[in-house]
Amino acid sequence: MLSDGNPLLVCQIKLWRDHIKPSLTKALRRAPEDNLDWAPAENMITLGNIFLHISECSDWWFDEVMNKQKARELVPSARSATLSKADIGNYMEAHWERMERFFSSDPKVLAKHYQYSGRTKTHSFTGYWIFCHLLEHDIHHRSQINQYLRILGVKPPEI
């Protein structure tokens, strides 16, 4: 398991399971179905698509970069379509399942370097960097979702 012998990772994984996942799940439940395609300004990501972005990020980093499996496109035409709350919930559940697979990985994945070839150069990331990035990413977008809910007059979940 990823956290074997590492108390910091034990705490980080506990944070994910006990606080981040439940608060994002509650936020999706509280999000008004008729506002999933809403954004506070033109050219900003919609409320529903923030949840999808969280899922596609773990799909891309964990499945495509680390495990060399093709990441799936969640929303056709970049960000033009909004899915139902139930469909978004299924993608979020896939995100949590991916994260649990990551958490159950051999700790050696943290030190391993993973390559990604961009447009102009090849980037290298350690598994630990990816782990921290995904944690930071979920926390960042949880805050964004909570701000959107506040603007819509919906009380966000406690964090």
C-alpha cells in the first residue's frame, strides 16, 4: 500500500477519504440540477464541468501518465455539453475508485519518474509529485465549487 511506513501519506490519504471526498460529494448533491451549466462569467468553466474536470484530471495523471492507459474524454466538444447530476456523480465515483487504486499501489510508484511528452518538450514527474498535485487539485476545485454554490445562494458543505 502506498502509505506503508509513511505517516505523512497516511495523513494525506485520510484527509482525502475523510474530508475531501465527502465534501465534494455533498457539494454535488447540493448543486442545483438546473445550474450545472452555469458559470459566474462568460469563458469560465461551468459548475458541472468543474466536477468532470476533477475526474478527468485523475484519469489523465493516474491512468494515462502513470499507467499508460488511454484517458477518456468526458465532455464532447471540449466543454460544450453538461451532463446530468447522476452522470457527473458516476464520473466522480470513477475518480474516487482511481484514487483508491493509487492509494493501494506499491510505495515504489512514488519515487518512480513518469514521462509525458508535451508539444515542445518531455516532462518528468515523480509519483509523489503526481500524488501531491492530485491532492492540491481536488482541494483547489472544491474551493471553486463552494464559491460557485455561494454565488448561487446555496450553502456549501463544511470543509
